[in-house]
Amino acid sequence: MKSDIEIAQAATAQPIAAIAHRLGIPESAIEPFGRTKAKVSLDYVNSLAGRPNGKLILVSAISPTPAGEGKTTTTVGLGDALAHIGKKAVICLREPSLGPVFGMKGGAAGGGHAQVIPMEDINLHFTGDFNAIALANNLLAAMIDNHVHHGNELSFDTRRIAWRRVVDMNDRALREIIVGLGGTANGFLREDGFDIVVASEVMAIFCLATSLHDLKERLGRIVCGYTRFDGKPIVASQLQCHGAMAALLKNALAPNLVQSLEHTPAFIHGGPFANIAHGCNSVLATQTALKLADYVVTEAGFGADLGAEKFVDIKCRKAGLRPDAVVVVATVRALKYHGGADAKELARPDLAALGKGVVNLERHVNNVRNHYGLPCVVAINHRTEDTDAEIALLMDKMAHHGVRVVLARHWAEGGRGAAELAHEVVRLCEVPNNFRFVYPDEAPLWEKMKTVATRIYGASDITADSKVRKQIKQLQESGYGSYPICVAKTQYSFSTDPALRGAPQDHVVNIREVRLAAGAEFVVMICGDIMTMPGLPKVPSACTIDIGADGRITGLF
């Protein structure tokens, strides 16, 4: 069996100008990066404003497991399947971070015969967007320390500087560092640290901005520290660097156009961390795709309790988007894991574990239909070891929900293997829906968090210590109460305990920390242990990635 990268390297890509032509994009509106990838100019993007939107399909999933679910693979496969049945479709994805690529998760270009290409480029440097985001982030960090060094006119409290440097690599040694060593010429000694690029607020802003002007304004509102005597917030515009930050991001803001193995157009742009931020591709890419295609297939990070909720309550709320249908992806293996099966035994038939694990899928489907008000279909990402008895049990368990369960074989067969899924999605897009947010803008921050926890996670209540409650109260009174919340918690469970599989009920969600993302315009509620700078595993994926004398890269997945 060929590996993902071998399948991708065997494909014959069309020139990117031909892919653009399929969407009606003139060659003058693209800036090619080689033969198979390009940026679409912002001027052309702006010219599309008056066109009607196509249908928007969100691909989400059950709670992630070590067994994998294949959400990106299904997103690509569904896009190809829609094209296969004669629809004009575009795929919209996030850009992969080098941290997971060289760490444990791998790349994010799909898999098998449902991939976007050029796979190596997409998973590595691509068009340099992440480098631009890192530079803009680190420019602000340098400007803060420089301002303090040259007299600190804004009265930064150096104990409360709220801006960290970033690097697009998993490096646990950089989580907590000391800056300013070497004497007074190098600034004042203080504790600091690094985050991974995808956790930067600049990345979240980049993916929510609707124009260069909007980008610059949002960057200027970043709260990067607090004053020494009265604790007032200091924003990036006071350092007069938000213009320079926007200048660094000017070219990056243009959406990236590539193609799938079956030449379906794909926009791959931006990539916020799906915990500390909203985990969706850029608003600009999604809006552009909606103007150019009849069907746009996108995904949001992690399961439907995290990614889909943030897609609805942050991205759709801020960008005025309205989804038409949702695909909830699951695998038989992953559902058996949620039913208590050992991770090493998931290839073995286990109807008992599967029967127990279906509760995870049921809750996600219930959330999509009853709390987001959207029609959905369950896509079983087929694997060769799945038995007829397991598939039959799964379909029987889901029958009373009134949601179709479709077996999709896109990994092995490409678009034609997901044709049934595509037909069902087209049908659902014509069904009137009751799309709604989980909470209204005017609800207090505490009530927003409680609503998400009780309705979406199945919790009985939320808690926080007095310090966190005071922070939430201060944010509410300081004018940030209308912001949506962005919950940072484990993706592996509806609770804050990653070991609680299935669909835990009546647990309590504790808010450990609160962070303001004023430029991105949301408030982060941190629940449990969340790392904004991951570490590498014992045997990183970097150990298997190599390049031959002929320049051919191997080991990516």
C-alpha cells in the first residue's frame, strides 16, 4: 500500500492558472508560487463583494481519539465527490503548522486518495504565511522591550507584559525563559516565554480580518501589557507598530489557491490553534470561495463541541456567515475507543465497545441539530477492518435520530467513493434550517461560559476561584462583555478530563484562567491544562522525514 506522500507525488497536478480558470479567476489576479500554488490578489477578492454566496458545508467530527477520525481527509473527499457528481465545489482548509508536522500529529493535507497538493509544500513552508505572522508577532514583542528600555513612557508593568514571542516549532525548552540577560544594554531582566505560531493572537486576527484596514485596526487593539500604577491596558497602537505589523502581513493576507488530487480548487489559508483560538481557516478564504463556487466545504478544528461551536459562535457571528449543512465524521475504530476499547485492540471486532461508544457521536449530532440548528449527516470514514456487523450496529443505533449515516470510501477511492455523501449533502443544503448561535451577544461572559458548558458539554455547572471571577467581572465592566467566548480545554473529552471518554454527564467545568484577545475580539476561558507551546514526542515525526539526492522528500504524512 502506498503512503500518503507516495500517492501525492505520483499525481499529475494541473497548472495553477488552469485551476484558477475553472473558478473564473483571471490569470492577472493570481500571483503564482511555482506551477501548482498561487495567491489570489486582494483587489480581485474585493471585486467579488456583490456576488451571491454558494452553499457552506461544515465538516466536524466526534471527540478526537488516538485512532484518528480523518476530518481533513473527509473534507477533501467531499469536495472531490461534489465535483464528481457535477457540482462546482471549492475546499477550504487551514494551513498546517510545522510543530505537528515534525511532532506527532503529522501534516494536514488529507490522506490516501483524498489529499490536496503539492503535499510537501503545503505541509512545509507553503507560501510563507506563517513566517509573516511570526515576524509580526515578534515585532510587537521587540517593540515592547525596546519601549521599556528607552524610558518606559507608557509605564509598562514589566510583571504584567501580556505578549510572548512565537516560533513555528514544538520546543518545550522555550515555554518559560528569561530575557534581558547581559546587563543594562540588553534591557531589563524579566521572565518571558514562547508560544507556537498558531497560538498567537496575530494568527487569530489574521483569520478573522475581512480586509487590510480591518487587519490593521485589529492589530492596533491588541492588549500587550498593563500600566504599573493603575493596571490599565496598553494596546499595540500606543507603541505605533500596528501599521508595520500589517505591512508584514500584507502579502500573506491574500488567500492561497491549490488543488486536490482530482483538481478540485482548494483555498488553504491561516491556521489558528483550535484550543486557544477558534481553529478555522481565514474568513477571507471562505468568503472568496463562497463567491466563486456553488458549494464550499470547510472544516473546524477538533470535535463538534469545540471546533463547530467556535465556528458558529465566533467565525460565523463575526463574519456574517450562515452554514447550510454539517458533516459529522466518525470511524468505527474511534467509536470503539470511546466505548472503552484498548487503543491497541481497535482493529479487532468489538460490538460491545462500539455500542457504548456511539453515545459520543449521538451527543455531537444532538448539538449540531438542536443547539446550532443545522441539518447534518454522519460520515463513517471507512477502514478495511470495519466489519458488516459493526456498520449495521452503528446504523441501527443512529436510526432513531433521523440522521443518515453514510459509509464513505474517499480515502481509498477518492471522490467517487464519497458520491453518496455528496448527494446527501446537496439534499441537506436545500432543507430549511434554524441556524442559531449558542448564546446571544448581550449575555454576560459568565453566562456565555455556563451555557456552552451545560448545553454543549453536558456539564451541570461551571466554577472558578475568586481571582478568575474577579477577572471575568473586570472584563465585563471594561466593555468586553459583548465578545464571544473561546473555550480552551482538552479536545479528547466533553469534560476537562481527557481520560473521560464517551459522553460524560453532569461534570463540573472549572475555569482556571481568563485571557483577553481584544484584537481578535473574543475572551479565552482556559479550562484544564492547555499548552500553547507543545513539546515533541519521544520519537518525533522529524525522525522519519528525509530527502534524497534527487530532492525527493519522504516520510511526510
